[in-house]
Amino acid sequence: MPFQPRPIVLLALAVLAAAPAAAQESAGGGPGSGHAAPRPARPVDECGRPAEPRQNRPRPQRRTPDPRPEPPLLGRPVAPQPSPEPAQPDPGVGTPPSDSTRPQEPGLPPVVPPGSPVETPVDSGAARRNRGLLRLRRPDAGLRLGPAASVSIPTAYGVDAGEAFFGVAYQGRTRYTRHDDAAAVIGFGIGTRRVLALEAALTTYSTFRGAPLETGGISFKLHRQLPRQSSVAVGWENAVLWGNSDDRGSLYVAGTRLLGLRQDPTQPFSTAVVTLGLGNGRFRFERDDAADRERINLFGALGVRVTGPVSLVTDWTGQDLNLAASITPIPRVPLVVTAGVADLTGEAGDGARFILSVGYGLSLRQPL
């Protein structure tokens, strides 16, 4: 009985026969091409070693973005800080912290909110000069008096609270006599001249022929400072009298103003002081005083500063003309010396007389 292959054997033979044909077609050769298809070349690296398959190479890890926020660009440099600022508590429940209260991480510049100041380097020399310009100087505790603005009439200027003065006066002879005489005065102020101030003065007369305060009087002056270096005053000379004085007191009103003659006050003839007033008593003409007629008369004074410490002064007392020179001999010391001649025109008295006065002002205010 002839051999008959079983179906499973025939199937295996068919598969084996079809395998070379399939391999040739997949390599580029078709059936009946007459040659076998070449095997594909295995890739190698630069050293000639077989390269690893692409699928086995480790993939590079992708860089994840930094979750930390970048500092805002404010258009100005941010000063580095040596250590991070401590975290501040949240302003409220459910409210996110602001940039100024959010804790900073080490190694990062601090977050500066818009509008906040930034430290910048400053020149130490320039800072020292600026501090010197802005520093408030301690005011001088003493008065700085200029030379006199009148010889024997009152001006509208006066002292106020914390200021005082004293002085002495001498005349070569009194009217209608050949005897010299002297007087002394001391005064102080109350209030402020910018609003209203009161000056009170105590005078002792006839000091050469009597004991101090044997004959004297007390005078008062209300004065107020006005704009443009002006002042007005109302006064009562010898409101209180005692002793053998022949004076009965004098009421007056006066106005005084400082005039600038040059732009530079240090130049010669740079300033002048003008005083005008009305009064009774000793300001009357001598004939009215002798006839005991109550009259009101005009008086005035003009003082021109020749140099810084020297001025020339002339005044009309209502009875006669006086002329004098005044000087502050010691710089920064409120000492005033005035010397002159009284009764120049002969309208009152019996001729010209030599007069001399020395005054000193001081301040009792404590420095700030």
C-alpha cells in the first residue's frame, strides 16, 4: 500500500516551503529573482561597537518650571538683603498674603512692593553737608543792639518778655544853671511785641546832688511790631513821680520805621530809622510850658547808620534840636554809647549843652 502523508505533515511542509519566499519578498527580492536578499546592517557607534537600540536609550528628563514666582520688574534695582524677612501674619482669614508679608526663600532677592523706598548708596560727604544745612542753630541768648536811633525822645521800639535794659545819662550842665547832673534807668518788658508788649522803666534823677531814688519816676510804654520793620507805641512818661522833680508827666503816641537805603546792609549809609510822634508835657514849646498851657506838640528823630557800629542821630524834642553820634564799640556786645549836644538852636534853655549816655541790653530768655 503506497505511503500517504497525513494532513498535518503536509501542512508543515507547506509552511517550510513558503518561508524562504516570504523572506525574499520582505528583503526586496521577489519570487524568481535568482539571489537572496541582503541582511540589514546593524548600527554601530563612533568606536565601532554595536550601538544600543534606540528604544533602549534612556530618555532625558524634561526640566520642570520653577514653581517659585519671579520678582516683578519694577524698573529699579532691588537692594540685596543679608537674610530673609520673617513672615508676617495674614491680614485676615481667607485673604492671601501680599508681597510685603509673604516669606522670602533663601537665595532669592526680596520682593519689593511698588512704591516702597529702595536703599541706594549715598555719598557720605554730601550727606554730611546736607545735614549741616538742615540743622537748626541754637538761637543767641543775648540781644544784638545797634547804635541809637534817637537822643532824648522815645521811639516806638521797645523790649518785650524776657528782655531788659539799664543805662546812665550825664549832662554837662542843666538849663539855666552851671551844675552838671546825671540820671540812671532800668527797665524790662512784658508780653510779645508781635501782639502787644508793655515796657516799664524806673528812673532816678539828680543822682549827683541827692541819694539814689530820692527823686524818680516810673514810665510805661505799650508797643506793637508792624510789618515792614515798623512799630507803633503809646506811652506815659513819669506816670508815677516822687521827690523834688518839676516834671508832671507826659503822654505821647509815636511811630517808628526802619528804612533800607541800600540793598547791602553792610555798606555805609545803608539804613535809617525815622520816628514821628505827638505828645504833651515836656514835648510842648518852652513858652507853653512856662505859661502852663496844655498843648500837643510834634516831635521826631532821624538816625542814619554811617557804618555797621556807628550812626548819626538828630531829633526834635518839641522844644529844641539835639545832635549826637552813637556807637556799639564791642562787636556782639549790646553796649551802646551816645554823645552829643542838646539845645542847638537856642529855642529852649540858655545855650547848647553836652550830653552823654551809656546803655546795655540783655535777654533773660533761656536758649532752646
